Amino acid sequence: MQRKHTARDFDFEKYEPSFWALNARWMAPLAVFVLTVVLTVLSFPPFRAMAFAYVFAAPLCFWALTKPRFKTYALVMLGAQAVAWTIILWWLHHVTWAGVFLLGPFVGAWIGVWYLAVWWAARNFAGRPFLVRAAVMLGLAGLWVVIEWTRVWFLSGFPWLPLGASQWYVLSLWQVASYTGQGGIAFVLIVFNFAVASYTHRIFKEKHSGLRKRSPEFSMALIMLLLVVTPSLTDVLMTRRTESVAVFKLVQPDIPAAIKWSKENEELSYRELRRLSLETKPKTPHPEVIVWPEAAPPYAVFGWPSSAELREWLVDVSEKARAPLLTGAITADDPARPDETFYNAAFVVDAGRGGVQPEGYKKRHLVPFGEYVPLRPLLGWLEKVTDASSGDTQAGASAKPLYIHTPRRIIAAGMLVCYEDIFPSLAVNNVISGADVHVVVTNNGWFGQGGAAYQHAAHSMLRAVETRRPVIRCGNSGWSGWIDEYGGMRGMMKNKDDSIYFRGTGTFVVERDTRWVGTESFYVRYGDWFVAVSGALAFFGYMMTRFFHPRDKAPIAYTEAGR
């Protein structure tokens, strides 16, 4: 009979631990760091890996469930968020290197507050009844929505790439935004992320067997996803009733921002804007509206000595093109104080209806340190390293649409200039003021030929879904085209090399769903109600962990790396 080996038979002096055994303590944090950075970056535009948004937070959530030390967890998490958001916002280096290395970590730290809450909640998760665990999961999703909402307004607001923007090629999940705003999309994704982490933890860390390995949290997340997605398929695929709004011609001059405002290049701007507006293409319908991007002419339409000459030139282009012109332009209210009454604006030019309509649109939300210096008495010295002028651009206040007369109808165009389409409330106010469509005029030429144009366009898609209005976008160089009420990219300008960065034009027949003509979406009518519900869920989840104590602790098999 063979003798059983015991610990005494093992030669410890000859034992050489493996690489993984020697480095187990830091391999787990490193794996979580790398996975979090990669999944977070790939979840957002310009990448089309939308499925990663369902698991981008799962590595950190899973690690939190293994109860690592707070200091280790916080350092890894904050480092991963800082790196990920610096990569996502890398296009800012075309404007300012300081902005890249300040704004990226700042956004990462802001979102990091949610991951700190995950660490705390994870310590109150295992061993609780399912009702408590479900409340924790919903509470964390609600907290994410609240944190994203604060990004809209805190310190002037920079809600660039909310989690909902990750689904820019998946129309089914997006449709909930017409009820909840972009927060509803994020809520579902966060629930799914935490459910994946919980299920993974149940399989690998909790000593269950057979059917007990099933995760009720994951089942709950799947049911929620199906309940949100299934009804939207009817709207997106089956019940549309469309009609044509007008034929829009979008002009993309692709003049670099660095040379656009120089005296020696002003003739280039005039020449190319006229040429592109008047050129015709075979088998292309005659445009009923021509759209130019933000601040297309290099001079002010009103308020400067050269303004009258510019207006004559604009009317001449409209007359020769036989179509009204909608252009982004700068303007000043008081010729005696042009620097103090300076606006980033948009105007309708119609040669058959009196020329340039003086009632233009003035940009409501300005770019801090780009168009003005906030708290100038305190921070005025920063104008030396920013693009803000000594007088600052002024902000408008009205969401009143611009009216464009076409042979078929009068179009009420709700304007969004520059990056205003990243702010949901501005698009909502457009619709409340009577807009039939949103028109975004922007100058993405500042941000080079990276991912910024696609990231920016994803916000326009969200605004279309939230307000159920088509969006027409015209950029100096970047994403130009139109988006329907369901977030679908129905037309996009590309050249023969399949690039969106080029000088040229695109003509599109813009359509709308007649069911939404004159009708406001639930989100437009009731605003950010879902943020309040999310805040209540976050509070409820917190209270549930305080009042319901664990039953018998779930048997958990921790490794030293998990600690």
C-alpha cells in the first residue's frame, strides 16, 4: 500500500515559487488598471466598440467586491480614470497642452467619486438579502446619474461624453432618453456593469455550487435591459411616418482656425465660401437652404466698420445661389464698444426677404477660457495663455428659433453654436420655444483630425433622441450631416477617401417623423425628473445598507491578491 505524502516530505529549500505567486499582490491591481483604461477608452467614440460600455466598470467593481485595501484601490482607480480620460481628451492638445493634463485627470477624479462609493457599497453587499443587494445596485446606478448631472452645470459645466454617448451606433437602448434624458441610458449600463461584477464574484470567489451559482442581480439586469430595449424597437423600426422638411446643402470650408482670422487669408475664406455655395453637382437636387459653419465669414455681420460691406456680399451669395443662407457669424451690438458687445451668433440671409435678418441667434453657453475668462478680477491673468480676448465674448439669453422661408414651408431652426449641443437644457429650450429642427454650426477645425469630431457628433445624436427633433450639423472641418429623431445618422459628408475631414459640400433631403411634428417628448415636458428619482434611489440604497444587517455571511474564498 502506497504511503500518503505529508508536509514533512516536501523539500521547502528546493521550492521556487512561480512568477505569478511572487507577484500576486500587484498583478491583480495592474490587471484592473489596464482593463479599466482599455475598456473605458474603447467604449466611447470614435471607436465603435459599444459593447464594452456594458463591462467597462466591471473590473473595478469586481475588485471592490473582494474588499481590497482602500489606499490601494483608490490609487489604482484614480490613476486609471486619469489616464483613460487624458487619452479620451487627447485631441485638446491641438488647443492647449495644459488643458489635456489638467482636464483629463479632473474629469477622471470627478467620475472617481462614484468608484469610491462602489468600494464602500461593496463592503456592505455580500451576505445581504437580495432586496438589499438590489437596492445597492440601483442606488449606485442612481448615483452615477446624479454625478453626470453635476457635470452639466458645476464650474460652468463640461458634460463631454456622458456614458450614454457610448451607444452612438446602438439606437435601441438610446430611445429611453426621450423619457429620461441621457441619464436613463447610463442607469441601465451601470446596473449591467455591477451585475456582471457581482456574477463574476459569485462564480470565482463565493463557494456556491450548482444552481446556487446563479446571480439574481444579473437576471435583474437582463430583465431591465429587455424592458428598456424591446418597446423602442417599435419606434425605431416599424412605425415611422416620414415627410421631407427641406433640401439642405452643408458647406464645409475646412479652413484651419490658425489662419482663418489672419488679414492675409481673409480672401481665401470669402473665395471658398462663395465657390462652394454656388457649385452644382450632377444628379443633386437644388438646395432650399444653404448652411455655413460657426463664424464662417472672417468679419462681424453687425457692429464693425466693414459690416455693411460684408452684409452686401452675403446677400449677393444668397441671390446667386437662389436659396436662403444660414450662417454662423460674429456680431457686435454697439459699434462704439465692439469689444464689450461681442457675440458668437448665427443669422439667416435671404436675398428675397430683405437680406440679413437682424434678429439673429446669440450663443448662450460660452467656452470658459476660450471665449471669456471666468472670475476675471481673480483669473484675468490667464488671458495671456488662453484664447479669450481682453473684452470677452458676451452670452445671449434667447432660445427663439431662426425662421427660414423655403418653397414648401417656414422652418423654425433651433440654433446650437459651437459646443452647445453637449448641454441638454439648451436643446430642450429650443423645442419649448418652437423649433422644428436643431441646427448645429460648429468649428471642429480647432481640434485636428482625431476623434473629437465623432465625440462631438455623438452629443447631437443624444439631443435628437431626447427632444425628438432632427439635427442638422455643419462644421468647418469635421462631422457634417444630419441625424433623425431616433439618433440615426441619416446623412454624413465624406470624401472619396472615406474621410470626414475635407473641403467640400453635401446635399441632403432632411426628413422628419410626422408623429413628432408639434409634439414634445416626455423629457422636454418634464426635464430632469429622472435625476431626482436617481438621487432618491441612491439615498434608498444607502439607507438599506444601514438598517438591514447581513444574514449568515456568504462563504467567500479570497486570495491574497484580492486583499
